[in-house]
Amino acid sequence: MSNYLYGQSFRLTYTITDAVTEEAVDPDNLTLTIGNLVTGAVTELVYGEDAELVRSGVGVYIIDYKCDEVGHFTGCFWCTGAIQDAKETSWVVEASLAREEA
């Protein structure tokens, strides 16, 4: 688990490979779900619909996430279709003396 300060940005990266060939592949559908485990708030980003979720190469998807809320978060990239896969990660955003929360 990683720790960040309120106002910082960091990159979440998801790489998808074929289970048999281990080559990078693009999924039919890709969703990133981000949840605040403290408040219960959930945000879903869908590749092709939400500009924040970007394909940076075959099978590689990124989002530059801005820490604009204090809390404990989890993010889950998941894909459906011919390729089915998921990757989950978590992080904590702490208050910063240098920045005020909005």
C-alpha cells in the first residue's frame, strides 16, 4: 500500500497479457473502479468513455490520479470479453499542512 499527501498526483498502470502467450493484449472492455473505503464513495471510469483512462500502448492503460480527498482508497482495473482479468491496488491519502482540503 502506498501513501500520498492531499494534492499529490500519481500514476496507476494496468498491463494486460494473454494467459497462454504472455503477450500484451487489449481487452474488449476495461473499467477502473475507485472506492473510498472511509466514505463508501465509488467512481467508475470506462476506457473509451472517460478521457482520464488512457491506452499508452498495446495492453497498457494508465490514469494520472490526483489525490483530492483524504482517505483509504482501493482501485480495481477489470476487463471483460475474450480477455478476462483484474488487478486491484490500494493507497492512503493523508492531509497535508501545505494544502487545505477543498
